[in-house]
Amino acid sequence: MNEKKPRLKQFFLRWLITTLAVALTVVLLRGHIRYSGPTDLFIAALLLGILNAFIRPIMMFMALPLLIFTLGLFTIVINASLLYLVHWLMGPRFEVDSFGWALLGALIISLVSVTLNILTGTSNARFSIRRGPPPPPRDGGNGPVIDV
């Protein structure tokens, strides 16, 4: 039972981060991505999270050749498709003018979400900064030497 509390807390934190990312995107792309009220913003972020959890893996698998060919950049197109799908599902309560604006919006949402997830520690990515001299070589320094 104690294990579910951190997961629930993490879920709400990620939902809040997604909501902040979508809200910032709406502000930056003023007039091209709109929502009717604050409740619609939270619903759009929740719907985007649900689609990212269930539909995105299927889309990533189906687009695997394109993802490999574009070195992963096609992921932005998949994210834009999901944002546009949120627009289609919510109707006039959350609007995106065109797929191009969805593409730019998805890029902004991704960058803001990744940044906030790393800063809050909810990301799976781990970064470490090592200070001081590098550790000694494991082989005692007797490895191959390349002289030029």
C-alpha cells in the first residue's frame, strides 16, 4: 500500500508538468492553440498523457523504419499527431489551428516537459557530474599507447 502513494504522487506531478507545458505552449503560440477554460486545459493534458501512455507506443512501433531513418526525429511528428488527436477529441474546448502548429506545439511541450521532469526528478534519465580528477585506469595504466 505504501508503494502506491509514490506512484500516485508521481502521476499527479507528471500531470501537473504536462499541464504546465501545455499552458506555456498555449501562451507562446497565442491564437493558434487555444482552450476554453482552465478545466479544459487540465482535461487536454490528461488526455494527452493517456494517449502518450497507450497510443504512442503503438505508433512508435509502426513507424520504426521512419524513426530509424530519421534518427528519432520522426518522434516529433508522432507527438504532433497525438496533440492534434487531442484537438479532434475535445472539439471546440481545445483547438489547434493546423498540423503545423501542432508540430511546433508538440516540440515546445516536449522540451518543457523533459526539462521540468529532469528538474523535479520524475524523469527516468539520470545525469551525474563528476568533480575532481578522473578515476585511475582499471588495468593499472598498462594499456595500449598510441603515439602520433
